[in-house]
Amino acid sequence: MFSVAPILSLEAPFGSEAFEKKLEKLKSISGILKSSPPARDALPWTEAGTAVPRGALTEVSGPAGSGKTEAVLKFLAAHTAPLGRVAWIEDRFTAFPTGFSQHGVDLSRLLFIEGGKDSIWAAHQILRSQIFGALILFVRESTLSASQPQIELRRLQLSAEQSHAAVILLTHQPRPQGASWPISLQLRMDARTRKMEILKSGKNKTPSRLIQAV
């Protein structure tokens, strides 16, 4: 038997009574999960040959079945103590808690949120609480504004800086590199080889070698 992490769906009209009730539930769960503020040190990702920065955005991209989710789960399991509480946000809930447990992730430390079109908003609320050491956010084409995706990510980066949390974005395609895209570390999974490539890091902004991820 295992303990299932709290699961919260925010799919309700913004500003409606139902939405406000779910917001209060989110605040309540956050209070239950309250722990010491996250530390500020970077977290080594051995399989990737790099470290995940706190207070910044990390992107892990790759097509479905490439192994990016499994790689992130192994990362979370390796840093249970320093990360503390972890929020996992998807627009449509597809995670399988049993799979998390099989990869060594402590479910009692996780909060799953189904955010729908308000996933970015939910991410900001989680980060502003400053009680989560990491936030995992699935970013689909509909998650970010079609007209200003860079601005939304920059706002998310600012929230990450204020909370000192490690924010990991899971995407199908890597975001473009450049000053307008505030992503500190970019990793890409190859579906055929199941290897991880460092596209961008604080120390090296050019493509690096492929790293065996699984």
C-alpha cells in the first residue's frame, strides 16, 4: 500500500463560485503541506551530467514515449530531502501515481493539480506560496498564450526566482533559444536512443554531447 498524494482539479470558470471554492481548497492543501522554505543550491542531475538551478526554468523536451517523464521522476526520487514538497501541474491529469511510486518518488510529498486553461495561473500561486521546492509543469501549445508565450514564461521565471524553487517544464518541442526565452537549462530526450542532450546551460549555451538517460 502507498499514500496517494492530494489531487486537485481547477477546471472551473475563472471567478465563479466553484473556482473560488477550489482556490480555497488549494490554499488549504498548501497549508497542510507547509514545510521549511526550499534551499537555494543547484541540484545535480547525474544522468544529464549537469545541475538543475533553483529559482529558474529548466525545460525537458521530447516526443511522447521518449522517456522525459521517467527521467524527471528519477531526478525527483534522487532529491527527496532537498526538494521537500513538489507540485505537479497538468492541464489534463494523465499522471499515474503508481508509476511515480515505482520510480522511488515519495507520493506524500506531491500535490497533483489539473489546471486546465489556468495551469499557468496555478503555477504562480504554488510558487508564491514559497513552500514547494520544485514545480513540474506540462506545457502544451494551449498552455501558453499564442500571442505572448515569451512574456508568460518570463513572468513564471520571476515567480521562480522569488520562491527559489526548481521549475521544470515538460514540452514536446524545445523553446527557441535567445534572450526573449528565459530558460536557464534546456534538455532534450531522443525517443529512439533514449539519450538526453544538453541544448543550453548556464555554463554552455551550445549543444553538448548526448547523455544516456535510462
